[in-house]
Amino acid sequence: MAPDGAHGGHEGDEHLLAALLDGMEAGLCAFDRHGVITHWNSEAVRILGWTAQDAIGRHGFAGWAARTADARETEERLLGAMDGPGRQVHEFALVTKDGRRVLVRTQSAAVQGADGQPSGVYCAFSEVHAQIDLERSIALSEVLFTDASWGVVLIDADLRPAVVNAHAARLLRTGRDSLLGRPLGDLLAQGVEELENVLQHVLSEGAPPATTDLWVTVRGDETGGRYCWRSGFVRLGSPLGEEPVPLGVGWLFLDITRQKALEKDGAQVRFRYQQLHRADRAAAECESALEAATLQLDFALAGFADHALVDITDDAGRLIRIAATPAGEPGPADATEDNSIPVGYDVAHPVLQALERIGTVRASFGALTADEPATGERIDEWAAARRWPSGTVHGLATVLRSRGRTVGALTFLRGSGRRLFDRADAAYAEDVAARVAMALDLAGLTGDR
């Protein structure tokens, strides 16, 4: 007789084994080498409806869990696993206790006895649609992390990347492995606060109902450009816990910087030409042409520049200032009709270059260095040398032409809070200049007066 402790340990092992079998997420049955069912777990009961009392002790599935026409082939395939190597996968149509047919996918393998010979077969099975759902989920995950055309990053509860796909690594300008476990601040120079706020919200409240557009600057990007990433977020929770605990956040994002730039450019063009249209209608009601010209400037300055200067040529070809915005705070252009003193531009001035080229010339102070104490003074010196208001950083000079003749020059100026003038700005300035030149020429305020 075995000692009490050994007997108790044996019973404990049997209880543990029973608990493990019943806790499986797949149906499980076992056959002895003659095809008699010896085990039947609770998941098998859920799938087929037959209880352990109904199943254990029966020979095969014939007459109860399978149609008679299918039972023989099913039994041969299952018991055939005793003579084959490893696991075998099959699909069978079984019958539930209420008479429905269920397609199941099985994995069967031989059970070795103490003598090393097969003593039976175990068979784990699940409904095919559940297995297919699992396989589809796994396949989707693999595709997202290999061939997806958008970035996918799994971020853990500590807000650090845990898994990164190839596209996300390219957008973040680094390798996939080097991203793992690093703080987001090491990856993004700007936009990290907004991203972390969204991630914390998703962890605590769930995913937002719509996508979010995040503007970021990537530390590994040598150009230092800002990018707009359209981002979607999903909270990841464990399906195994009684109460789902957030495991992290899935962040899916797509670079839409070019699309945003096109939208911005389109909105800017619409606004500017609405301004031109409004200016034309308002100028038509002006009593004097000089008033109409300055009104054109006032409409053009909105959202475009801080200051504007208008110079016309006299009989000797010299430039005379006839209108300008205030030198201090930005304001409407003031006319100076009685002025006859030429503007003292030096030879290399952008205005004179524009007149010589009969086109548009842009000029900028250059890169600003924030840690340089004399930067403000240097800017003022640069502006004063060109006879522009203090604080001017960017200038654009274009020629005033009417009836095939040069009648003067128009200059737009921007301070340090604005970007430099680009080609689109030059095209807009030329449209404004054409209207100003026509008003001045037709009024006889040029050399023909």
C-alpha cells in the first residue's frame, strides 16, 4: 500500500490535470488505442452540447457526435495519429446534441504509454470559424508590421514603443530595433506633448471617436521640417483578465504633410484673390487714383506683409516716394503727393535690381541666431541700410508697369515674426503691383503729369 502522502499527491495531480483540461480554450477529447473515449472537457461540452457522461466510454463518434456516413472516416483519421509522427490537422463535420452540424478543426497526436508504445490519441478541436478569426487576426498583425503603407507603433503603458513596423521606422528616421523602449521625447523634437496627452487619454478613457492630426518634428530628420501625421489610436487590453487592463496603445499614422500644404496653399490663394476682388470694387468708388492705389495696398497687406512702400519715377528717372505704411506699428498706407525728394537707394538695392530686371527681387536678413545678444541691432542695421523700417527681416520689390512703361516700384516688407517671401508671394505681389500701376498711370501721377 502506498503511503498516505503519496496517495494524497497522486489525487492532487489528478485534480490539477482535470482543472487544466477543463480550463482549456479548445475542446479536448482522448481515445484509448481501441477508439474508446476516455476524456471530454468542458469546452467540448460547450461546442457540441454532449456532456462528459454522454461521451466518456463510447466507441468513436458513430451514432451520436457524427453522422454514420462520416464516423468511420473520422475515426480512422484520428486513430491514425498513433502511427504517424507529430501532430496531424484535420477538419471534420460533427453533430451537436441538438442535431446541428458543426465544422471543427482538430489537432491530434499519439499518447505514449509507459512502455514507449502508443496507448491512445488526444484530440484538441475548435470551431473552424473561431480558428479562422484567430488566423485572420494573426495574419492582419503580420501584414501591419511588414507591408502596411502607414506607420504602426504599439506603445506600452509607460508610453514607450514596444513594436514598430518598417514604415513607422522610416517616418521616424531610425531603425526598428533602436526605437524599442525609448521615451517618445528621444524620437520627436516637437509634438511629443500632444502625442503623450492623446496616449494617456486613450489609456484612461479609450480611443477618440475620430482621427487626430499631429504636427511633429523628428529628431533624426536633418532638414528639421515639420510633418503632419494623421493618427488613429486603439486601446489594447488583455482578453484573459476578468476586467480588461490596458496593455498599451496601438498608434496608426499616415504622413499627410503634402496634402495639408496643398489645402493651406489653396485656402491662401482663395483668400488673397478674394482680397483683390474686394479691393477692386472698393477702389472703383475712390475719388482719386492715389486713394485707389493706397486702398489696393491696404487690402493686399492683410495676412501678407507688415509694410508697403510705393515709389514712382519722375521725368529724370529718379524714384520718388508717394505712399508708405507707418514706420512703427503696421497701419494703412499714407499718401505723400507733394513729395519731390528722390529716395536715396544705393546701387545694389533690391528696388533698383527689380527696375533693372523688370521683375521681382526678394531679399532676407538671413538665419536668425537666438543666442546672439546683438541680433536685434544687426537686423535694424540691415534694414536701415536699405531704408526700410527697423525690425524688417524680409523684403520683396517688384516693378510697377503700365502701358509697356515702368512707372515705379512697389515694396512689401515682413518682420521677424513672419517667414520669408516665396514664389507664390511674388506672384501675388505682381498682381497687386499691376493694379497699383494702372491706377497711378491713368491718374497722371507718373512722369506724364
